[in-house]
Amino acid sequence: MIINGPNLNLLGVRDKSVYGSDTLDDIESLLKTTYSDIDFIFIQSNHEGDLVEAIHSVRTGNVDAVVANWGGFTHTSVAIHDALELLDIPKVEVHLSNIHAREEFRERSITGKAMDGIITGFGPDSYLLGVEAGIKLLNRKK
Ligand code: CA2
């Protein structure tokens, strides 16, 4: 499952200077063409509760791994962090930008404490690397 948080629906549409010109649809197509054998579920929401419920749905569903860009909630959401802690499958956090090379308030990832790892700063490739990491973690479990 690929989860995207707030404002990421506007990628490539507004303010291309920080996040580039690819839209979220472009990134989803890149994933689908690169990993044609994976059945992706794509979720994007601007609402914290919807994202918490998406995580809950993973707990009861048939999802192997989660790759998520929690957007601004990365730095604020204890609720998403707590939901993630209950999830016992590979969880990879991704960011388009390098959150350590920006404003100080982006330095801390609250959600990241409940993920297996974080890939940050590689633009749309962060998502590809996130899926790679998810596959590696799944293979490690076997
Ligand atoms: O670098 C990333 O992927 C971020 O998760 C993006 C979040 C930001 O709050 C994180 O600190 C880092 C923001 C996404 C905002 O998306 C926009 C899309 C179009 C125009 C403006 C913002």
C-alpha cells in the first residue's frame, strides 16, 4: 500500500520549485510500470483520521508492506505514530525532499519513530527506493 498525506495531491500542480513537476499520478504510474508484478493500493488523504483508518485497514487486510509519505503530519502526528506501532508488517517512510536540509521543524519525524526506516531527498525515486526497501524487509522475514 502506498499512502500519501496532506497536500501531496497538489504535487506538480502548484509550487514546483521544492517538490518538482511530477504529479502524484506520475509517481503512481512510475511505481506501476517499474513494479508491474506488484498489486498496489494507492491512498491519498488530507485528513489525519482517514490516514489512521487506512493504517487500521491494513491490520485487517491483505497488505504485505506500507510505503508512506505522511506529508506535514510526519512532524506532528502522534495519532498516526500510535496507529503505526500496532502494524507488524514492513513500513517505509519516504520524502521527496531531504527533511534534514530544510527548516528546523522538519528535522523531527514523529511518524518515523514507528517506521522501519526513512528515505528522504531523492524526489520521486524516494518512492521506488521505498518499495525496494519494503521488498528487502519482506524477504528478510522469510
Ligand atoms: O518532502 C516531502 O515529501 C514532504 O513529506 C512533503 C510535505 C512536507 O510537509 C514534509 O516536510 C516533507 C509537504 C507536501 C506538500 O506538497 C505540496 C505540493 C504542491 C505544492 C506545495 C506543497
